[in-house]
Amino acid sequence: MKKQDEFFVPYISESLGSKTKKAIRRLVWTILFAIIVIAGVFAFTQKPFKNGSFELTSETRLTGVFHENPYPMLRVKVADDSYKNILLLGFGKSSVNPYLAVIRKDFETLAGKELAIEGNLIYYNGKTLVQITSEEKIKVMGNSDPNILPKKEKVGKVTLTGEIIDPKCYFGVMKPGYGKIHRSCAVRCISGGIPPVLAATDSNHNLHYYLITDMVGGAIHESILPYVGKPAEITGIVETYEDWQFLRINVEDIRETGEASLIY
């Protein structure tokens, strides 16, 4: 044994030498410093949470006029001559259609009828959705009035660049909702009946959202799944529907840009 070596005997108190103590201190401080650096890098490289909200623990009662062109919505009056069209969703990764099917058995049509619903609100960037958990949360309150249904207005043919998302998770259920695992979640939501939405950025870097339909205005789900969460250039016909915009497309015309996803 070299003269300068220290020898530690665990069952003898105070046998830890000064050199060993210094080495342990350096190791502890190095580990603490590494933890702080790694935590800082991890924190600053994360994308910030969106300001979307999902009222999971509380239900809100809404009364409005039901319509679907092609996705179920409730047109709610928020002020004089001002309405908000709230997208109706089912529980989990499913559409509201199974619940509506139960209600439809007693009525020839639900279009234009006044409904009272209770559900969990989801809202972000001026868009509002509501999750309904059972058919018992939907009540028919009045007769149909086709005169108070919103009208679609055709804007024209456009080419947009963006990503196809599922609005339920993106607008507030998942935070931050980024990464490949959330792309898989979006695929499952859309395949379960959640309407697909194109999130597209304009020349001023403002985000716009378009509910996607097929060229005849019908619902679209399975055929669009391969393109979810992949930046793409999409040409279609834009229609406005009060506070929502719709995009009619041919899925075959979607062109992937090959760029990395900014959302997933």
C-alpha cells in the first residue's frame, strides 16, 4: 500500500480520509450540476402549452338549434344577431352519432330542432366543442324551424398548406398534445368519428381551421387517416358556415410536402 493512500473501514467511525471526502463532494456537486443542466435543457426545448381548455370535471348546459352539414353542431345564440356553432363530440375517441341515433328513433328529423345538451366544453382560438357522454344528456326542447339554420357560403377554390388534426385533442383535451404518440391518438380519434380539421397558416403566420369534407360535402374519416399529422398541400373548395370554415377536397389530391410536423 502506498503511503499516501487512504484506507476506509466502514465499521470504524471517522475512518474516512480527507481525500476521499473531497472526491465524494466533487462527485455530488457534479451530479447536482448535471441534473440542473439537463433539467434546464429539457424545459427550454419543450413546446409551450396551448391556452386551450377542457372542462373535464364540470358539465355545461347549452340550448340551441341542431344541424349537421355533415358534422353535428349546435347553433347557440350568444348575443343579438350573433351565434356560435358548437361542434358536438362523443365520449372518448368517438363521435356523437351513436347518441343521436337513439334520439332520432322518436323523430323524423332533428335538423332545426331546439336541443338542450349537457357536456364538457372544449375551446381554443375561437372554436368551441363539447363532449357529450351519453344520449341522456341530449333533450329535444322544441320543434324544427328551418329558417334559423345557418347557410353555407361558397368562398372559392384555394390551395392550403398545413396539417390534418383531430380537433378534440388539439383544441384542449391533450396538453401539449405534441409528438408521434399524439399523432397516433389523432388517427384513432378521426377513425372513431371525430371530424378531421386542417390547421393551415396564412402569409401572416395566422392559423386557420377548416373542417374537412369530401367534394360533395359528406363526412370523411377512414380515407384521410394516412395523411393525419403530415404537412401537406391541399387544394379544395372553401365554404364559410358562420364561425366555421369548411374545405371540400379529393383525398387523392393531397400532396405531402415531406417536411417535419410542427404539431406532431
